[in-house]
Amino acid sequence: MAKAFQVDVVSPEATVWSGLATIVIARTPEGELGVMADHEPLMGALATGPVVIEAESGERTTIGVYGGFIQVLDNQVTLITDRAQITEDHAAAKEAAQALAEEAEEDDDE
């Protein structure tokens, strides 16, 4: 069984997801990034799109995110997002992320 580590996904409104996970898959401007336990420390920008978290229980959670950062340090992954929404699957996460990006643009125009 894969080693678990702490994952927190937060937005300005709330903590979207928090718990122990065995893998996190997120998109950065440079491409897709997979993080497992004992990953080297890193910090990077998040690209708009889906984030997949496989919990210690084996359950997968998919979250559509718009903007933000990912930090990996000492077996803890923190995603600080501008906007995030839990979805049913990968396709729904892509749609949700795009909708969140459009909402952000509208808010900026006001």
C-alpha cells in the first residue's frame, strides 16, 4: 500500500478538501504533475483545470480549479486556489474550471 500524506485544497471562501491521500495529480503551466509521499519540495503555479486526489481509502476526488499555487513540503501538499469546486469526474472538472475562470474574468470587469 502506498504511503499517505496530508493534502489541503483551500480557496478564499473555504477549505475545499482536506485529508490523507496517496497521490495528487495537478496541472501547472509546464504540464501535469503527480505527487506521492516523500516527493521533493516544490512550489509552482496551478493551471486552470482538474486536480485529482486519491484518498488513503482509495476514493478519488476530482476538483476543478482556477489559478493558485501548489506547495509540496515534508509530506504535505497544499493547493491554494483562487477558486475551486469538487466535481463528479475529469470532464466535469474541466468544465467547472473553465466556468470558474469565466466568473473570475466577469468579477474583474466589474
